Amino acid sequence: MSNRRSMLAGLIGLGGISAIAKGASRDHEEAVFNSGLQLFFAQRDTVINFDPNTGIGDHIGTVEGAIVGTSITNFQFVFTSATTIKYDNRVLITDIDGDQIIFQYVGTGKFNPPPVDTSSPLGNLLALGGPLVATYTAIICTGKYVFLQGRKFPVKSIATNASKPSVGIFGNVYLECYSDSVGVIASTIKSNAS
């Protein structure tokens, strides 16, 4: 009888661990953008060049997630109204093994009026910025990423430029790239790296 109780307690314990693992897995799966999409990678960049007259600039930074490495983006904002833009940019991501992906980065966005803090003796913080939505299309892929050639990924991001930029630093960009098959992609990347 005591052996049965021990086995029952052990099974209940395993069931509890299983439930906890399922709960943790579900929490991760719920970190999504729209129905069923999961975060593929996040990109954090610093705007190093920007000409407000032409809308042309560059930002560089890092990516982390299923892909870990560096990013370089060439961009041009084309105004479609006083506060809205469209763009057809390019992004190069290079991972720590030297494998690369060039994404075509096509989307739209809007620039929100900057908040004004009249109580600050230092002036405004934001010169220009707002949310952007886009699609990343993998147009050139090397090494372990060749299987991604032609794949499209939804993206949302925020771009901000400081009201008082310093030489060589104008603002920043935070971007999230999503997929409906992150687990499969991550597994294939890992397999192709071996």
C-alpha cells in the first residue's frame, strides 16, 4: 500500500512539473504580435546618419532572438503627407558565425507630434519619430540562412530622433520581427550550423 502511495505521489509530482512546464511554454507562446505570430528576433539600432531634407540615413546595432548578431540598415523615408511616410529599405544582419541575410524592408509609418514639456529648462526631447509597420523579405541569404530565401516576415518598430542630436548619433530604432514558425526556423538554423 505504501508503495502505491509513493508511486501516486511521484506521478502527481510529475504531473505538477508537467503542468508547470506547459504553463511556462504557454506563457512564452502568448508573447505574440497578431494571431499566432511569435517573436523571431528583436533589433536594437542607433541612427548614425540622417538627412531630414532627403530622408536618407543609416542605423546600426544588434539583433537577438533566433538570430544573434549585428545589423546595418540603409533607409530613406518618403513623406506621403505631413506626418506619414513610406519606405523601401535594406537591412543586413550578420551573425557571430559570419552568415548573413539581406532583408528588403518595405513599409509605412507615421510621425507623432512630440510631447512638449514646458516645465523643462532643457527643451524638448523628441525631434521626429513614431511607429512603423513593415515586411522583411529575405532577398540574399548565406550559410545557415539559405533556406529563408524569399520568406516574408511581419515587422513592427519605433524610430525616434533626438531634438538635440550629437555628431554621429541622431536617434534610435527598436524593431520586432515575427514569424508563425519560429520553432521550426530556430531548429533549422541550429541544424544548418552543425
